Amino acid sequence: MKKSQFCLNLICLGLLLIPVGLNGLETKLSGEFWVRWISEIAKRKDSNGNYDDKLVSNYLSLERGYLGLETKFTEQVKGRFTVDIFTTDKTYEYQVYSLSDGTLTSSTKSGSIDGAGLKIKYAYVDFGGFIPVKDMTLTAGMQKVYFGSIYDWSYTLIGKAPSDEHKVVNSSDLGITLNGFFPSGFGEYQLGIYNGEGYKKIGANLKENTDFAYLGNLRLTPIAGLTVGGSYMLNTVGRDKNLDGETVNTSYEEQKLTDIFTRLAYGPVDLNCEYIVKNVNFPNITDSGKTKEYSATGISIFPCINLKAYLPYDLQLVGCYDVWDESDRLETDKARSKLNAFTVGINYNFLPDETDNPAMQLQLNYTDKKYDEDKSHSDYADGKKDSSQIYLQLKWKFANTL
């Protein structure tokens, strides 16, 4: 396993050097790193079987380490390659074997046993002018998923975009997209075909799903400071029939995903609002005791107040109210829940570069998560799944032309 990981590292590092040797007009090296402290309190059973608040997490991590190259081959053809280096998240699965009474058994484990993980976040090429439509670009490769706020989420909050946090879509995926802009800055649009499996799967897990995902996204800016838009995606998870014996796969699901997005930026205030609908159908389930279909909905309201113009320091006050509702599932379904989450925080931006963009950002967030008992499975009763987190994060970034 270590040998495989070492080979993967060599391949990725080699790919990083490819653009340098292709005589591009310009190559830019960039990096962004997030060093994070996380402290979490949640309920756990004590020796008497009662649930009490306990400190369940308290650690430092390199949450993300993005290292990338952007190469301009011509004025209209550009490439980007970015790897994600991290010390958290599970990176791969491996087998653990044990011999007992002459019987060899195995179990699947997940995790990083080498101290750090590596993922390919982006690996794509933009072809401008490939299609004879003004301001349209064809993009091919591992790229952004243009759904809701996920593709331009700036992480002003430490947490993920709502559609990423609630696992509605992946932040990047292998695919082909058409990206265009309307005249006079009126807006943008994207049409895409993706694998539909994201960027984290490797090896035998890469193509569990043989159907593509189809995406359409529209953003309009009717007046300065106001943006409205919507996204729609058709996706499937798993195979309709298993390869061996063509038996029916009961975990196969069909998804219809919708996102409505609004942003209002006026003076120091930037307000983002998002509404998500995830319709899921399990066509192969015949058991009346299992959820055959359900509709999940999410609401996110995210204000940010920039105090730079009023203080000697570049400070931002941030907050978020987030609801994720899967109470449409059967009452016996353990995934049935309704989450209410509140986040407050402050950002300090410092070390601005020559363009006045800060090279570093210090972030402090507090999040409180509570589940509605009346709309959740019995496992969530009495606040058993409720939790609170404190995040302190230092982000730093750089970009240089080689």
C-alpha cells in the first residue's frame, strides 16, 4: 500500500511539471494552505448509559493544501492542474487480514497510514474560440461543478458551501462543460456532462455509476450588486443492476437536484441566500418498510459585513443560518432528520500584496448544531446528535509567474 501511495505521489508531482516543458506563453505557480484547530463538544454515553456533553475532538490539522499550476498555451487555450494535500479525511481503503483457527478472514479499513493524503482537485484545459460563439469556452477534465454557490464559494466562512456540506453535489468532477458570458456583464451560464462521482474515488470505486450526470446553471446580474440564479442537475448513484448475475441493486438511486441562489452586495454588506431541493428515488426498492423516495430541502442565509472602511484593520463579521431537512423519509429510517445550524465568526485579513489582496487570513468560527426531535429519527431524541464546534484557522496563499 505504501508503494502504491509513493507511486501516486510521483505521478502527481510529474504532472505538475508537464506544463513547464510545453513552451506555454505563461505559467503561474500558486498555493493556498489552511492550518486549522478544531474543538468539538457532543453528547456521548457515560458509564451509566446516560448522554452527557463531552469533548470529542480537539486537534490541529492541515485541512487543505492546494498546490497548482496554471498555464497559458495560447491566448485562448489555458490549462490548470491543482493537487490537494491534507492531513485529515480518509484517503483510501485497504484490507486487514487475520488468521484464527485455520480460517483467514479480512476486513476493509479506511484512512491515511502515511501521515498525509493527496487528491487531484483540478486537471482541465479551457478551449476558448473552439465553438464560434462569443465569450464561450469549452472546458474538459477534472473541473468545478457549476451548481449553486459551490463553484465560487470563497470560504469567508470556514465551513463548506451548503450543497457541499450536505453532500448534494461534489465540488469538482471529471466532465466536459460549456461556459459562457452574456453581453454587458449581464450574467453567465454553464452546461455540463460529468461522471457524477466527484474527485475522491480511485481504483475499483471510480466507476460504480455508468450513467453520466447532466447540469445546467444560470446566473444573472440585472443591476449592479444583485445576482440571481439557478442550477439543475440530473444524477444517479450506483448501478441499476449489479455486474455479477445482473441482480437488482436496491441501493441504486436517481436524483433530481435544484438550487436557487441570490446575492445582494451593497456597501459593506454582502448577503447570500440559497435554497436547495434534492429529490431522490430508489426505483428498485420493493420493501414497504424502506424509504422508496424522499425530498430533502435546505435553506442557507449567509451575511458578511466588511469593516475595512471603518476600522484601521481589515475585519469581517460573518454569520450563517443553515437548515437541512430530510424529514420526508419514513419515520423508521435512521437517516430521517432536520438540522438547524447557526454560525458566527470574525475574519482578520492581513499582509496585502501589491494589488491589495491579503496573503493571509485568520478566521474564528463558532457553530451550534441542533436537530428537530419531531422531524428526526428516534436516535436524535433528547439532543443525542446535537453538537457545537469552535474553529480557528490560518489561511495563507501565494501566486507567482514562472
